[in-house]
Amino acid sequence: MKKSIAIFAIIVSFLTFTACSKEKNANSSNVEKNSKIQVVVSFSPLENLVRYIGGDKVEIKTLIPTGSEPHEFEPKLKDMKLLNESKLFIYNGLGIENWVDKTLGNINKDSLEVVNSSKSIKPIKIAEKGDANHGKYDPHIWLSLKSAIKQSENIKEGLVKVDSSNKKFYEENFKKFKEKAEKLYGTYREKLSECKNKNFVTGHAAFGYLCRDFNLKQSSVEDVFQEGEPTPKKIKGLVDYCKRYNIKTIFYEENVSPKVSNTLAKEVGGKIKKIDTMEVNKKDKDYFDIMESNLEKIYLSLK
Ligand SMILES: [Zn+2]
């Protein structure tokens, strides 16, 4: 009995806010001409990219709170409300947001444009079959300059669809993004191709696409989804790997405990160094500053 009352209450509140948001959409068409485009992104790396393409024409809201695992997220009623009131929803894709299909099935999509930012990017397969929590692909596309160009293009297309009057603005921003990304790629392609060593060690396996761009190889303490305490056997394997390739820098990320990385560094007479996967939100940081810093650190560790 109690359960059915609760369900009824949820249905009523859902209908109420749907009705409200519809009314609001009808009334706000005049206001919208002067206000920013409401864009919702799933998690923080996309915020970095959307800020580049959308500039001051957009207001970005991020669904997944800083530091939370994207696949463990479950949208709440307030998130559904936010999506119902927004123009554009951009998600990463490749299975990192396994809640997306279900969520989009439950909202009014008439007024919401949806962009899967991984569209047309060749995915890296990490498992034959995905499970309930993860897909079968590595989702870390934003850490590759080449993939980020494609992501930004998908974002640009979404923005043009919902705000065609600013088409030129978005296209120019995308052009600038592409030029900057290609320039940085060219610089590090040359620098990294001079390094004999191509192997490095990170906290979790986030750099698969970056490695594909530059013909490098990563090994990591934790897997792509930051799961599983490394076994003594795994740690020993990493120690051997570092010794074999003379690796003295062990990278770690903000959202991964540096404990094992520290042990590893001590074991091989090296040091730990922080690298940024953009999975922890830092609003003041620029995409290219982070990428250049990452690439320079990787280059110095391989030199
Ligand atoms: Zn990650």
C-alpha cells in the first residue's frame, strides 16, 4: 500500500514538473533571444570542450558531480528536470554513461537535442562483451587530440542545430580548436617520435587513445574503470615493466589513490608525478593547457 502511494506521488510530481516546464518553454521564447543556450553535459571533460565551442553563448550544467564515477551515477528527479528545461544534452558515449538510454527514454525529447560526442570516433575495444556497469570500449577519447577534434565537431553540430543564428560563431570556434589541436599534435608527434622509449605507467588506464595518436604504450596500476586493488602479482609485474623499460616516473591522477604508485616508484628508484585526466572538474583550466602539460610530462618521462 505504502509503495503504491509513493509511486503515485512520484508520477504526480513528474507530471507537474513536465507541465510546468512545457509552459515555461512556451513563455520563454522571447526571453531566449537574449539569454544563453542551456547545455547539459554528462561529466567534466565535456565541459572543457563545450566551453571552447560555445563560448559566452552557452550556459553549461554538468550532471555528474566532481569526483564521482560516471558509470555509478544515477540521475535524480532534479537532473531529469534540468534535462527537460535544457536545449542540448551532450554525453561522452562509448558506454561510460550507462544510464543515458534509460534516462532519455523518460524525458520529453521534443525540445532537447542530444549529442553523442563519440560519434564517428573509432573506438578502442577493451572487452569482448560489456557488463551492466561498463561497455566494451575504452571511453577516454577526450585525452586524445585527434578524437577531441571529432568530439568538438559533434558538439559544434549540436550547437548549430539548436542555435542556428550563431552558426558562424560556433564554426569559427571549432576551426580555432581544430587548428590549435593539430598544432599541438604536430609538435608532440615530432618530440615523441625522437624518444626511443615508448612506455609509461599511469594510475588508471586513461591514455589509450593518446597512446594511439602517438604510438606510445601505457601500463597502469588500475584498469580503465579504476577497479580492483592491484594484486602483489600485478605490482610485481609493474616493477618488472618499469625496470625493463627504465621507467623512473610513475604517473598518478587526482581521482586515484597514489599509494600503490608511491610503492612502485620507491621500488624502482623513481618518483611519482601528477597527470590530469580532466575527470575531476576544474573550471578555470583550459583544455589545451591540460593537454600540453600532460604531453610535456609524458615526453620528459620518456626522454
Ligand atoms: Zn578515467
